[in-house]
Amino acid sequence: MNSTTQQIRYREESPGVISMQLYETAECEQIVAELKALEGWAAAQVRDAKDAEDYEVLTRRDVRSSSTLLTAEAEKFYRQFDARMDAKLKPLVKQYWRIDLTNHSGTHLVRYGAADHYVPHQDTGPGLEDRYLSVVCYLNDHFTGGQTSFPGLNYVATPQSGKAIVFPSNYLHCSEPVTSGEKFVLVSWINGPRPVSWI
């Protein structure tokens, strides 16, 4: 289903999964060329939590095999992304889900090489209850494999340069293994109020 929200075009990919073009292809080509030249990529980590206070941040390549950029040079890309989140994605979220969420957090660049993957998981959990929506923005599509799968929806999102997908953070999803080439994505979460714990 194609629709327009305040001049913002989007597509409903599957129930609760929407997409829009966040970057032009030429912009993505420039970004990826710069990212490939940067050093400072480190193994991506996962959060293993028993509850909000009792958790560990670990490198588990059997669970999440990819790299994140941990240098000051990443800030330039995050500022550009933040501006697009505010101008395009958050207004779209307000129209589609009818909630006015103004904050996002956890933005990071991820690089998947051959065989890299992320097993089925949710982006919420103990201590992360403020994550309402997940955003995955594909910066390239010159690779094979690497689709974002949603097992509960029987849906697979095909990467396309500049396309961002947005979905509830409690949706089970995974990054299928890259079979050749490299995949670059920006990931972030749109936040809302934490649920009240009455007991």
C-alpha cells in the first residue's frame, strides 16, 4: 500500500512494517565509500539481561556476527541521520501509528561481511522497555543475502540503498547471513515512556 503523509511517501511492507526512501542512492554510494576507508570497526555486541539492572554486554559471534564503527568519524553520519529522523521518520510514525514520539537513541553503523548475521531477536527487553520502534536503514544493496527476516510475519525485507524500514521493537526479526559482498546499515530506536511498574 502506498500512501502520503505530510508529503512523505511510504510503503506498508507487511502488517506493522513500513518503509520509506531516507537517502538517495548517490548519497549512499558516497557514505559507503567513506565508511569502507575508515578504521575503528569493532565486533558488534549483544546485551544478555536477567533484568534491568543485572545484564552483561558481550561479544557473541554465534548470535551477532558483524562490526560497529566506534570512532569520532561516525558522528558526521549520525548527525545527518538524526536530521532525517526528525524531518521524515518521526512525522511518519505519528501519522501511521498515531503516537507522537520525539526521541530516538542507540544509533549506530553496522557492517556485515560474508557469513555475518544476527539471529532472530527482539530489540526490547529488561531495561529497554522505552524502545517502541526499530529503524534499519540500508546504505547499500551490492551484496547477496543479508535480508531482514520477520519469522512471525512470514515476511522478508529486501535491502535497497537508502531505504529505511520501521517496525515495532518487539517484533521478532533477524539479519540473514550475507553470502557475498558487504552490507552497511544504520540502526536506531524510537523511544517512548517506560511502562509504569506498579509492584
